[in-house]
Amino acid sequence: MRDYWYDTVIHLPEPCGLWQIQDGSLNNSLNPNSCGYAGAYAPFNSNHEYGTNVDTIYSPTYIYGNGSSNGHDVTVKNGISQINTLYPNSSPYFLSYPTAVFVRNVPSFYAMNAVDPDGDSLSFSSIHLVFPDSAQGNRPMSHFLPWAPFRYCIDYTSPNWDTTMTCFRNILYKCPPGSVYPNCTRYDPVYNPFDTDSTFQLNPTTGNITFTAQSAPQSADLLIRCDEYRNGVWLGAVNRRLRFIIVDSMFYSQPSLRIDTANLVNCSFDSNYVFRACTGAPISIPFDALGINNVSQLKLRDNHNFSLGASSSVTYFNQASDSVRGVLLWTPPANASGWYNLLVTVKDSVCSMTPYMFEHPYLLRIWISDGVNAGRDTAICAGASIQLQANVLGNNPATWSVLSGSANSLSCTNCNNPIATPAQTTTYVVQANLTGLSSCKQKDTITIVVQPDFSLNATDTLICAPLNQINLYAQPSGLPGALTYQWSPASGILGSSTQSQITINPSSTQYIVVASDTVGCFTHTDTSSIVYDPTFNPELLVSPTGSICTGDSVQLQITGGGNISWSPAYHISSLSDAVVWVWPDTTVSYVADIVSANSACHESLTYTVPVIALRADAGLDQEIFDGEAVILGGPNMLCGAGCHLKWFPISIYFLIILCIPKPYLTKPSRIG
């Protein structure tokens, strides 16, 4: 017999609502009608993973969900794949053959050997295998291939596998639970998907199948659904089609593989061929393949060179006997982490009344870790709690303590999974005691970042004077850490609208900003109201500029403003006009307070008028005798900076040249 089977991985290149994948064979020589098949029950029908028998008919597979270039791989071993595209994910694959041969009336075991590349949890269930029928619609397999009350008696001595001999027998089916004989359903995907007398059992965690077939020959098609979960979140489902071929043989029983747990070195045994170990030390796993009877001729092989690498070896003893021992020696490399798989195939070459040589795969799964792992650092919202998980090799006990941060924030310390309620960012330490596993890490830490709440302030903005663009700011407070921002409406925003500061074209409007922390705890919204008054652009014009003398005046004029108020009220023509005259007799600073008539815009403009003070006052007339002196100059004399006074006899007008405010004269000369 030749068994044609294959697998491949298809990477969905782009998002699409519905993918359709087709497979089939273009080789007409594989058509079952040309190979002398013995009808629907014959054990020689070719079969591939999904679809119909291998022939020229293409069988489509529909994949519901969006493809993605960032990690959605579909292993083509499945009938229908459904994908949760919110999570980058690769579908599980299976290391066991999709076809297997079993013997009637012998307790049988089929290992699914499912491996998920991402380490996700798998859940298995048996479902109806539905085939289309043009006349009656979709029907289960039992509709097209019912268990007839007879079986073929195959003459194995005939080169043509003659099936003309028919052996009739009376069949009494054991009803599946929930139904009563004789009205019980012969086809049931959970309890009796083929003739097993309801001994069929599917392990929902591992996918392994046990049963005892009741009739032979049978060619039973099964459809197994495998759902994939990550931290309780459903990721997708794949359907795997299996074909079990049931034959008669009085000399054969399925061999078993047993682990010598007493002689394990540097690793621990969980169950179902699952082991746990750490890097840094060689591990040894001895196992024995045992035949049920002494006529078995067992030969073992494995894939350690491919799956474990050059640092591994497997040695076998007593090959071709009914008891073969194997010993795996492997030193995990320093960067090893996660699941590693050793597939051991047990082949029984016993001579029997059948032409088959029976092979049974057994998957040894080895989990490599640091020893104790507290998990990844994570963040929680202020006031929230989180359950810590100590992933300890072999599920050994662990203790917890606080390294820094909130003391007494653990619900328990002598437990593997305490609940932490930190009030601030806190680092916790988990400690384990892995006896006999010295290479394993005994301690690990995890930091729980507490995301505090925050407030947000987007201030209102008053824009006075014409501008091409302005900036708006959102100011958070409360030390929130990293935040994301979103401003709206988008109209008027120049450039990015997702920063704390945005640039806009000014107008009288409102902008809303929404800020959220990157943990997803808190979101706050604020509004920035903008009042834009482009007509308010006051300017102070002065004529003339520069210094003036006492008695001169200056014109002050305000343009581009609104309501005006002048101060001080000193030598000024008006306190509210846009144009005023001032004539100070000393240096004075005049202030114009301008308020817009359209908005709350206001501005103060100041101009200082420098005055050169001049006022002549010779004082009262006085009489003196010869030889006496007198002081000239009255109290109203003004002579500021740059002023010069010169005294002359009364017959000549004095000129403001020489500044002598109070001259002291002696012996004035007479004129005439």
C-alpha cells in the first residue's frame, strides 16, 4: 500500500474578507477508480488531509477573516480555518500521519501530536464530516457510507484483492448516550463516529483518540476541530480530517511507549509524554517501547537531528524485538526556550495475515524554561488589582515578596498565584526551590507599573491682530506618563492632530482634544475656545517726534484700535479721542489703553514726550550801593538740560546761551 499525504504552510499576503484555498491532484493515475479499489469500505482508498479522495476534483477551503502580512500562517492540513485577525497567529500543525491502520477488537490509541508554534492552548472536538449531495443537500458521512449489515471478506491470497465473497452478520449497535436501542443513531461525532460500539473517546486537551473497532475492514473518516486560545481569548479554529483503516489480525496488538521516570536526569516528567527542563545542563530521558505479545518486532526511529539539533543523540537497544529501549541525551543550548519536540516512531514488522507494517508515532514534548518565571512586566490602572503567576518548572511551590514599592500589597506570599494591589509602581520577587535542577533559575522579578489618573487642560485662546497660524496646547497634570492625543475637528489643523501641540489656521471656533494613557486606563477630554479678532491691531503715531520746548505741543494718534482711554490727564486735549494734543512743560509719559469693540482684546501703548524746560525770571528789582553785591533770578526760573542763560545790562535783551541761575556780581560797570 502507498499512502500519499502532504502538508504545507500558506502565508496570507494581504487583508481580505474571504480567502479560498483549493487543493487537488492533477495526476489521473491516482484516481481511485483506476486502482482496483474494493468499494467504499476498502482500506486502500487514497486520502489527503481535507477534501475528497485524491483525484482531479479540486476541493476548496474557505478561510474566514482578514489575511495579514504580519503573521497569519495557515497550515494546509485542515478542512476549514477560521481566524481571529486581531491577533498575529500561526495555526497549529500535526506531527502524526493523517492515516493510520488499526486492528479490529484491539484497544487502539491514536496520538494527535499537535504542536502550536506560539505555545497557545488547544481544544479538540469531533464534528460531523459533511459532504455535498446535489439531490439532498449537505449530509454527514453516515448518509453516504452507512454501516451496512455485512462486511467484505477479503481473500488476501488473490492478487486482485477479490471481494466477491460477502460475509453476512447481524449487527447490534450499542447506543450512544442519550438514545435508546433500537432507535439509537448509528452515527454520532462524539461517541460513535464509526463502528466502535461507542468506545470512541477524544481527549479534548491533547486530541488523542482511543477506541476499539468492532468491524473490519473499515475505512473511517473523522473530522476533528481544533480551537486555539491565548490567555482565554479565542484565536481561531482548524479542522483536521483523519482516516482510520480497520483490518483483521489475530496476531497484532498496538505497542506502547513508557517513560522510565525513575532515571530521568535534569528534567521532570509531567504527563502525556511532557517534560520540563532548564538550559545549562545535559538532560537524559530513557524510554521503552513494549509489544503486547512476544511476536512483535519493534524498530524505533526519531527526528532528534532535526528537532533538537547537533547537541542531541538517541541510542537504541534491542531493536527488532518486542522490547526496545531508547535513551535521549540532550544539552539544551543557552538560548533555548519554549517547546521542543522529539517524534519517536515505533514500527512493528511482525509477520501477520495482513500486508501492513504498523507504525505508531509518539511525541515527546520538552519545555525549556529558566526554571522560575514571574512573567512579563505589565501595567495596571490605579486602584486595580492583578493576579501574579509564578511559572515554576514542574509546578513546584513558590514564595513572593516585595522588592520595592507598595509594601503589604500581596494577598498571600506562600502561594504561586497571589493577587497584587499596589498603590504605586511595585517590583515583586518570586522564589522557588527546584531541588536537583541546579541549572534552573530559582528567583525572578516582575514590575507592576501603576498607571495614575491625570487631568487635562486645553486653555482658551484670544488672538488679537492678524496671524497666519497659531499653536494650541494640551497640558496634562498628575504625572500620567505617555499619552496619546487626538484633536478635532480636522479642518483648520496644519500637520499632525495627534500631538499635545497642534498648529492651526486661526479662526473663531472650538477644538476638542482627547487624551488617553497608553495603558488604556483613563481618558479625558477638554475644549479650547478660540476668539480671533484680526481687525484689532492698534498703533501709536507721534508728530513731531523728539524733544520739545516748553510751550510747544505734540500730536498723539491711535490707529487700528477700538475704545481709547488716555492718561495722565495733564496738558492733554482729550482723554478718549483717537487724536489728541499734549503740551507738557516737563517730560511726561502718556499711556493709551485700547479695548477692541469686537472682542476682549486690549493693549496699552505708551509714549514719553521729552521737554526742554525754559522760563526766564530775573526776580524783583533791587537797589544796592557801590561796592555791594546782589543775587539775581526769581523763583519761576526754569532751565532744564541743555538750557544756557546769559545776563546782559537792561539795554540788551538777554539770550539763552549761558546758564547762570543765581549769579553773584561784584562792582558792576556803568554804561554811559
